[in-house]
Amino acid sequence: MRVTMREVADRAGVSIKTVSRVVNGEPHIRPEKVHRVHAAIDELGWVPNRTARALRTGLIGVVGIAVTELRRPYLAGLVEALVTEADRCGLLAAVEPTHGDLIRLEAVLAARGKTFDGVVCIGSGALVSDGLDDRPVVVVQGGAAEVDSVDEDVTEAAALVARHLAVMGRSRPALLGANQPRMRAALAESGIDPAAVPWVDLGEVADRRAGARAAGHVLERHPDVDALVCANDEVALGALATLVKHGVDVPGQVAAVGYGNLEDGRFSTPSLTTIDPGPARLARSALELLTDRLAGTAPRQPRAVVSPVELVRRESTLGRGPR
């Protein structure tokens, strides 16, 4: 037997109008009421009538998620967080891999108002300029200036890494594709001469193979390095494989830090110290920006949310390095 909105409202102890506002992602609802409504929906297994909502609001009830590819573990995890958050907002999510093709991205953006109510675009912020009206676009981790955007606090991420390395007694790091300007500034704040820090270009794809190659380059050209600061966890895991292959003690001789907090890093040997950018936080902020636009309650100016990050300390950096 089909569950009705009235039953959801009764279970949550709210009005039918409140249930409708929560499902439609409208703002300015008390968090406890939102929680009770979602709990009632989960308990009863209620599925909103999207056709009726589309007729009432003019919205389709579907958000597009544009992502370069899904083979990369971090991107797949971020997409999963966005899909989960869209569902929490009563929206369906359609994932659209663009494979770095600008024409594909333009096609996804052009589908707003037809296939999608709005689009969450992972990266490619510089390519998006139209998305502040009733067909919104939110860019995640793309540094967009002309539309709503959500980025993690990369300056704080660099500072956390630099301070941690300093506390652990590491004074001769190398950067494997890591963000150079912010990371070098953070290292300088920690008393390390940024001009003396080598940097290795990872090429077009910053994956495990690139990390393995880069670590080999460092061992050959900079044998006195005592820490590797890696662009992401995949690069760090590849670097760890090379260090182990060459008999380098981690963290005794060389420490390693990643970025992304992949599950693989918890179970690597040694386990990987990393920055957690918080995909769930990024996703929640992105959907809040999007639903505000859809509800017509957002300001005319683009909004930029900076999401906090965390340092996850694990075996690959713990213990002081050689002096």
C-alpha cells in the first residue's frame, strides 16, 4: 500500500506543508524538523510523487553531476557523497562523466531546464559562467568566480601539513605534484627554506604510477630528502611502493603525506598520513547552494563556501626522521 505525505507528516509531528518544504529543499526550516521529516521518510519508505511536484513547481526534481571520470577513487567518493546529499534533499541525481571533453560539459550545462533543474560541476570552474539564475550551477573544487562554488580550505591544508612535518622533525621535504605556492608558503612559515624544496612534475595524470616514478626521481636526484608531500593519496601510495622497493624505511628515513583520505591509505603498509577534505561536507554545502537557487532565496551575487579540512595522522609520518 502506498504511503502518503499525510502519514509522513503525522509520523514526524509536522504539517503536510512542512514535509513538502523539506522535500523540495526549501531553506529556513528548523534543523530538528528537517531531521524528523527525513527520519519519517526513511521509516515509512515514502517516495515523493515527482510528477506532481514538477507540475506544481515547474522543477524536474533531477540534478546533474558533471565529473571528469569515475575511475579515480577520490572523484568516485565525492560523487557518491553528492548523490547521497541530493537524495536527502528529495532530488534524483544523474551522474555525467565528461572525460575532460568540453563539448560533453557544455551539453550537460545546456540540459538545465530540460533534463536537470541544475548542475553540480566537479572542477572546471573556469569553464562555467552561467549559473546564477533559475538554472543554477555549483562548482565543487574548481575555484569558480562567476557562479556559486565550494572549495576546501587548501591554505589551511598546506599549513597543517607543514606544521606536522616540522613537529616530526622533517626539514628536507620534496613536493610530488603538490600545490606549490601555498605549500611553499606554509613550509616557509614553519622555518623551511621553500627555495631549497625540490618539486617533481607528475605529468598529466596524478595517479599511483606517477607517484612511483616521482619517488624514484627523488631517491636518485635528492637522496637527502626526509619527507614526500604528495598531491593526492594515489600519488602517495605509488611513492610508498617505490620507497619499499628500494628498502627505504618509512617513516624512519622518509615520511609521506597524501591528500584525499582514501580508504586504501588506512590499510597501506605503513598506513598513510593524509589531509581529509571532507567530501560529505563539500556535498552538503553544494546542495544547499543549489537548492537555495532553485527556491529563489539566494542573493544575486555568486557565493563561495570554504569548507574545513582535517589532518589524519597515521604511521607514514609518525616518529622523528634522521637528523
